[in-house]
Amino acid sequence: MGRFGAAVSAFRITALRQSLPGSLRFASCLRSKAVSSNATDSYTMNKRLSHLIRTGKLNEAKSVFDQMPQRDTVTWNSMISGYVKRREIAKARKLFDEMPKRDIVSWNLIISGYASCLGYRFLEEGKKLFDQMPRKDFVSWNTMISGYAKNGRMDEAIRLFESMPERNVVSWNAMITGFLRNGDTVSATEYFERMPEQDSTSVSAFVSGLVQNGDLDEAARVLIECGNRGGWREGLVQACNTLIAGYGQKGRVDDARRLFDQIPYNCVQMEGRKAEFERNVVSWNSMIMCYVKAGDIVSARELFDQMVERDTISWNTMINGYVQMSDMEEASNLFNTMPKPDSLSWNSMISGFSQLGRLELARDLFEKMPQKHLVSWNSIIAAYEKNEDYKGAIKLFIQMQAEGEKPDRHTFSSVLSVATGLVDLHLGMQIHQLVSKTVIPDVPIKNSLITMYSRCGAIIESRTIFDEMKSLKDVISWNAMIGGYASHGFAIEALELFKLMERNKVQPTYITFISVLSACAHAGLVDEGRAYFKSMVNEYGIEPRVEHYASLVDNVGRHGQLEEAMDLIKSMPFEPDKAVWGALLGACRVHNNVELARVAAEALMSLEPESSAPYILLYNMYADKGQWDDAVEVREMMERNKVRKQAAYSWIDPSCC
């Protein structure tokens, strides 16, 4: 039109408005203000809606959405996005279907919802919508590719990728990440090398995927090659940090340190700006973590002291390192100098003191915490339970609920262990009721319930829970139930359950065989005990422990085969403990074998110098046989060693014989 034409048009419009009657001009003005007001209201309402969705108040957001007099595409997209993020795909789809007008964002949102759900049906519905799209952009294609990759359907992801009219870096990254997620490092490498352009994000993602797949050498090769070819850019520091952490997980501390030392430190360019590629705080933290995992606390501390800038992770890693080494003095020094300890710092300290049995210090720290979280409560309750202060643990559990903190599965696991330790069936049943009302019991909780009921003698209740688990049972479930039967004298039931365990192809552990051998001993099944011991070693490759030998010695010894029991003890690849010698001494007492009894008793005297039991048992055996000189010698030995007689043990008085 040209500048002159535009000016004439503007003049005519102005003249026309001025020629209108006053009432029409006023109505036009009102309409203009109304449109402006509606736009402002719509913007305000959309902003409020977005805030509610972002803060997780989806029900409140839906109420606002329903009450809005006018909704634009942004309004609908916001609400659909909220449902998609919460995996409420049915509600998202309902809104999508009701939308009066959709844009490409609407389509991409609903497709991403279906693609993010695991399962064939969801992905197929997403593909149908993808095919119906009036127009597709990079996001549409990349979303579907990621969906196929996440579901392990890489053949379909490849077909979609190859049919793309145009690809961007995200498309390539989606394919590479998909291959890596499915463990195909060869295809991932092939696609990575085919990429027209590799940015720092691509390299970092690829290196991270290789590290997760355990291919650290390939990750190192790719990283060095990319750095040498394209320059060591700032973004490659993240890839280096990932590889350092990967080396640490595999115990390759020297490789991690070499890579760490290759990253420049505190470099300054000529213009006075910092170099693009240099160590950041994550680099230092990753290397310190490597040393901590390897137990090299000295090297970790040297690096920590060299750090110019530390974050909370730096402090917590170092404190946790000292806690693992049980050096609570140094852990306390760091904790006290830490600028802003967070809940993890406090919980590490509480855990450290608890492991050493220093409950007063752990409790003192707990009470001083500026803000107690669920993890803090769980840490202190678990500490009291592990140190067998069961009443203290229950008091804390009651206090926790009084202060409004809701227990979780970890809390219940600890308090169920308390009920087990106290052998308090009533308390255990109360906790069981709380579990049923508060959480959906997982396998560890159900295992704790089986153990609690078994220990308290409620074998029927224990078996009921065990049977209800059906296919969810793990080896701990089987061990708990078999152990429950064995400890209460139900040997046949224990062995039948073990046979069922074998039929179900559940791999037994050393704990399983402790219960099985114990059941054989209590039932007097000597041949079966020997057979299970051999099966444990030859069929399952489990190295016998002292508990297994103790059960077998007890079993053969009870049936008078004392020489075989002694041969077993001599064949042990480690020193026998008090349970082994105690089993032999008990068997000797039953079968009146004084010679072997003396061997067992003297071994027990050496292991437990303050215990009077072996002296008195041996004395009474001599007395029973009328060997009073030997009996007196034992009594004098006890007096010489200043061992005091314990309650429940009595001497046989020779004057009465």
C-alpha cells in the first residue's frame, strides 16, 4: 500500500469514528475495554491454574478450570499437562477429546502421556494419535521414539527414526539413549558416530550410558576422542565427572585419579575469564567419593582440604567417610565446622554414634536437630532397636506419632523387630494392625511379620502370611518360615518346606541350611543331617560356617557318635566357637564320656574365662563317676582362676554320695 496509502486509511478510519453518533462511539469503547478485561482475566486465571498444577494441587486446579467462564488453548493444555505428569492418562485423554480447538502442543502433550506409560496398549494408542496429527514437529517424532525405546521396542524406534523428514540432535540422542537403556552398546556407538553434530549433551549422555552398562574403557575412548577432535569444551566436564564416578563404583581409583588430574584446575585465560574446561565442585566430590568408597579416607581428606569451594555434598561425603571408618571424633569435628548441616548430615552423625552403641550421643544430636524428618525418626528408632533398647525404641515410636510424623515401611520394620526382640506377641499384633491401616505391606514388611509371629510362637499366623505372599516370596521369606518351624521343634514341617523351596527353584542361602541342620538335630535325623550338609557344599556351593558345624556336631553327638563329632571339629577350617564346644560337652554329658568332656570343657574355659558352666558340668561328670580327685582338681582350678559360680548351676556334694 505504501506509507501514503496507510496514512490515508488511518485518516479515514479516524474520520469515520468521529462521524459516528456519540452512543455508538461509547458502545465501541465498552466492547474494546471488555475484550481487554477478558484477556487480563484469562491471563490471571491461567497463571493461577499453572501455579496450582505446578505445586501438585491437581484437584483444586480442576475446580478452578471448571469454574472458568472462558478457556483458551493454554488453559486446556495446562490441565492436560497436569494429568499427564501424574500419569492420570484417562483424565488427560477425556480433556483432550473435549477440547474445542487443539494446537500442536495439545497433541504432543497427550502423545507424551501415552509414550511415558509402560505397556503395549498405551504405546499403540499414542501411535494412533501420532498418525492422526494434522502437523508434526520434532517434539512429536522424538516423543514417540523415546516411548518405543523406553518399552524396549527398538526395531519400531529405528523405523520411526529412519522415516523422519528431518532429524535434530534430540532425535539422535533419543535413539542412542534407547539403545543404551536396552544394553545395546554396539548400536549406540554406531548411531553416535553417525551423528552429523555432537554437542556436549550428546557426549555426556553417551558416556553416562556406557558407564551404566559397565563399558568404562569405551566411555574413556569416546571422551578422549571427542575432546581431542572438537576441543575440551565446558560441557565435557560433566562427562568426565560421570566417568570418574563410574571408575569409583568399579573400584578403579587410580584410573579415576588420572582422569581427575587431567581436568585443568583454576585456569585463567588471557582475557581474565575462566577457562571453559576445568574442574567444578562435582569433579572434586566425585573423586572424594571414589576414595571414600575405597576406604582411603586419608586421600579423600587431602582433596577435601584442597577445595576452594565446597558444597553440602562435599561435607556430607567426607563426614560419611569418617562414619564408615567409625572415626566419630573426626566426623564430629567436620560436622561442627560445617556451615549449614542438612538433614543428611545430622542423620549420618546419628547413624554413626548408633553403630558404636553410643545411644546417648545419638539421642542428644536427634533432640538438637532444627527440623526432624521421617528419615531422622527412622534412624533413631532403628538405632535403639539395633542396640536392643527396645523400650526406648517404642517410646520414640509413640513420640513420633504424637508429634504428627506418619510412620512408613522402614519405621514399621524397626518396630516389628522390637516386638520380635521382646518376644511380645501382643505388641506385634498391635503393630500389624497399624501396618494394615497405614501402608501397603511390601515383601520386607511381610518378612518381618513372619519372623515376629514365628519368634513369638504364633506359627499358624506366620504361615498364613507366608502363604498369602504367593509368588512374591523371596529367599528371606522362606528362611524366616523354615527357621520358625525349626526353632519351635516342628522339624518335619521345616524340612517339608525346604523341599518345597527346592521344587520352586529358590536358591537357598547359608541361613537356610542353619535352620535345616538345626531341624535335623532336634528331630534326631542324623543321616539326613549329614546328607543336607554335603548337599549344601556340593550342590549349592555354600561354604560351611561355624553355625553349620555346631548343628552337625550337636546332631551326631546327641546320638552317641562322639568320635565322629570330634573328627568334625578337627576338620573345621577355622577355630571352633563356644557353640561347637558347648554342643560336644552337652553330648558328652548325656553319654558320660569324661575324656572328651574334659577337652570340650577346657576349650570353653579358654573361650569364656569368666563362665562357671564348663567347670561345674565337668566337676559333676567326675562326681557321677566317683572320680573325686579329678572333681576336686576342677574345683580348685576354678578357685585359682577366680571364677564365681553362676546361678542355676550347683555342685554335687561328695559327703552325700
